[in-house]
Amino acid sequence: MLSAKSLFQEILDHDESFRLFCSIAAGGECQGGWENGRIAALVPRGERALAPKIARHGADEDKHGRIFNALLRKRGLTPVAVPPETDYTMLLERRGIGLAHDRLRRDEPLGERDIIVYLSHSRVTEQRASEQMELLLKYFADHPDIGRAVRMISADEDNHLAYTHEELLRFAAAGHGRLIQRTLRACALAEIAVHRDVSLAVMARMGRILGWSRARSALLAAGIRAVYAYERLAGWHRMTTLRMPERRDPLGGPATPAAEFA
């Protein structure tokens, strides 16, 4: 059976596949934490009120990385190096999406346009993260080993997505609507291609670890490509719409601690 639940359950039950999954997830979250931390430090003078929210976003991402590493330790496992072809954040940067790392390493304040690019990139990638965590939440919210982690990370990702909507709408009201829509479209089209490539690479590695048959691997790859075809045709639009979130100022407070995972 190739349901999302059975597939992830198989990955969860095998030490090596779980090790790879958590290592990839932790690597991406830690990278996001660093990026948000640097952006918070470089926010332009006119947007200093935004800095604490960006820093909160980064703190959440760092926390998620610690959670995934703690899940590994709980199983007596250590992280593995993230294969380059599965490095979602690196592949997005190579496509010119978001703010380049060499720019963030310089101690030069960002401009208003840079902040719009950052928020647009975050709006798209947080859509993906929120949807993926929603899927895990549906099937594993009460799981004895990962349930608490799934619930906590899912709530944070929803807050991050809401925050990007709120801030981009503020910039749109200030006259940046066309720039935002162009940037969102470019980010969305690049993201769905990267997500396809990373998904294929991850499933290929999982297949080798778990001993999947060629037929099963081919079927999963066909499913990934079918999702991409839908997203390329119409699905990407969900990543570019903006609406005011029900919960206002979702990143206005301190990061939620995760001492039990530290």
C-alpha cells in the first residue's frame, strides 16, 4: 500500500531511514535559523520593528533542528551528512531564490526590497512546510515517539506562514504590490521544481535503504512527478495569494521553549 501514512510509517520504523529523514530535516531547519538570525541583524533602520519577529522565526527554526536531533538521540542514533541533492535550502539558493548567503555574511544593512524578497521566499517555503506538517499531524499527532514534536513544529509553521501573509500585506498596502506578486510567482515556480527534485532524491535513497522494488520506486517517482505537473499547471497559485490571518501578530511574542527536546 502506498498511502502517505504507510510510507512514513515504514520510514519511521527503520533506524537508517529515520536517521536520514531527521538529518535532512534538522539540517534544513538549522540553516533556516541561521538565515533568519542574519536577516534580523541586518534589517534596515526603517523596519527595525520587524527584527524581533524575524529573530523569533529564526529561534523557532533552531528549535526545530534541536527537536529532530533529539529524536535521533532518543533512538540512539547520530545525524548523517545531508546528501547535496536533498538539500532543499541550498538548491533554492542556487536558483537565486531568497537572499544569497554571501550577502547575509556581509555586515551591510539590507534594503526594503531585500526584506520583501525574504518575506516572499518565506511565504512560499512556509506554505510547503505547513502543508507537510499538517499531513504528519493528521496521522501522527498521537504517536508516542514523535507526536509531541509534530504538534509543536506544526503550530510554529502555521505561525510562520501567517506572519508572512500579514507582513507582505502591509508592504502591499504601502505600494509594493507588483513587486510582491512578481517575486512570489518566481519563488513559487522555482520551489515546486526544487521540491520535486528533492522528493525524487529522498525517495531514491529511502528506496535503497528499505529495499524497495523497482516497480514500487517507479510508482512513487511517477506520483512525485504527477504532483509537480499539477503544481506547475495550477497548484502554485496557492503559494502566491495573500490573506490576512485570523491570528494577528503571530510572531509578536517570545519563542515557545522546547526544553523536553533540548
